[in-house]
Amino acid sequence: MRALGALKFVLVGLLALLPLTAAAQEENKADHDALRNIRRIAEDAINRNDLDMIRPYLAQEFSIVTFTDREFTDFDAFKAQWGKTRRKMLGERGSFKVDLDPELSLIKGDIALCRGNAKNTLMNDSGKVFEFTSHWTATCQKVGGKWLVVRAHNSLDPFHNPILEHAVRSLLLKSVGAAALISLLLGAALVWLLYRSKAGTPASKRPPT
């Protein structure tokens, strides 16, 4: 009987904790939804080339490290460099699209660690399409009931980067072409010099035929 009474006591205690657990899960769900919303807005901002969309979701003292390994703590400087890099890589007719695939965020109090992968599709000015993946992380803080990005980082694989491989291949082809052209010009110049030298030899000094 005593054992049965103890079991009833434990069950009652567990049942009493169920509302608290459900409330905690609901609160956690709201935080995850808010973080996913930031991810969605960041994705739209990149795809629409409108970075001002993410400005309200950045902490006052934020930092962003791009896959060019540059760190920005000023939004206007980040936006200006983004436009410059975009124009250089895409030209006037190119396009860029990203699909952010997040993992489950780790939330500890008012700090959230967000991470995931990104599928990127880039078309340059000549119409060539590059598809590649990247990895991203973001540290967020809840300030006044609102989640803000404090630190964001994006990275690329330097050894399996189709854009870099294309650039290196193009550079090598240009180098080989330039070397061939230089060799051709030097050969033509040598032939011309030999011809001029032979043509300029006096008749008296030419060997008899």
C-alpha cells in the first residue's frame, strides 16, 4: 500500500508538471518561429538584392563576415561592398539566388546559435551558371522581446569552388594563349632580322655561286 501511495504521489507530481512543460515548449516554438522568420527575410533580401530588408534585424553592435573573408560592423559599408562585388561578379545581365537551409537552432536563454547550409546559383554576365554550396552561422540575442543578429558568418570551400576553378582555368588559358602569341611574335621577329641581315650583305662579300 505504501508503494502504491508513493507511486500515486509521483504520478500526481508529473501531471502537475505537464502544463509547465507544454508552456515551455510553446515559448520555445515561438522563438524558433521568430528565428526562422529572420532567415526567411535574409533569404528574400539577398534574392531581391534589397539588403535594407535585414537592417531592422541587426543588433546595434553587429558584425558580418562574408565569404570574401571581410568583416563588416557598419551596415552602409557592408551594403556598398555587397553592391560592388555583385556588379563585378554578375555584370548587368547576371543573377544570384540563394536557398538557406537551416538546422535546428540552439537556444540558451536570450542567446540563440543558428546555423545551416546554403544552395547558391549564380549566373554571370555571359550566361554561364555556377551552382555551389556554402555554410553559414548566426548568433542572435533577444533584446526587448525581439531576436536580433549579433554575429553572422558565411564560408565557402576554397578547394571545390566552381567560380574559382573557372577563374583559374580562364587565367591559365589566357596565359597559354599569351605565351603562344609572344612565341609567334618572337619567331617572326627573328625571321625578319635574319632576312634583313642577309639582304643587307654586300655583293662582293657574298660567297660565289
